[in-house]
Amino acid sequence: MNKLLLINISRVMLALYFLVSGVSKILTWEEHIAIMETHNVYMSVILLGLVMIAQIIGGIYLLLKKHVVVVALTFAMIVFLININIHDFWNIYEGIDQTHERQNFIKNIGVLVAFMLLAATSMEEIEKT
């Protein structure tokens, strides 16, 4: 299997992961707002709307292989911010399972790294042209 094929498979899988996540926010809006409010996230409605739009548009862009570096770095930043604000397992919230949040935090570090690698490999591809 060649390098470019692996990069493209990874790009498409990451795109679908965030595209589905963005669409699911439409379907489970109130649940997401409740989670954000539990974690004391200010401007929950505005931030959730921005993240939802970014995930849908960014997911489509990644599928179409457009602006890959910008989208990948934007998604890495979003994942980082979500991690420290929503999956903050070091804080105790009523009804929130710290073990589950720690798992999400660690998983998201992997997702963040995947986006950084996607950005880096896409930069290489741009530099070659």
C-alpha cells in the first residue's frame, strides 16, 4: 500500500468523523447545550453553532480535498479546546463520569495528532507541486 493511499484514507475517515459529528449536533442540540452548560462553557449556543458549522463545512472540504491544511489545523484547535473545556476529567461535575471523560480526553489527543499529521503531510504534498 502506498503512502498517498494511506493519507487519503485517513483524510476521508477524519472528514466523515467530523461531518457526522457536526450533523449529529443538529439532531442532539439540547443534549450538547446541556453538556456545555454543565461544564460552565460560556456562550454555549453560539459556540456549539460555530463548531457544528465548522465540522460540517470542514468535513465536506476534507472529503473534497480542499484547504486540507487549514481545515486540519482548525480541527486540531477545536479538538484541543473541546478537550480542555468539555473532557476536563480533573474537575468533578454532578452526573459526569470522570473515567469516561479521561478516555475521551486521551482519544481526542490521538485525533488532534492525526489532524496535525494530516496537515503536515498535506504541506509536503503542496511543497512538491
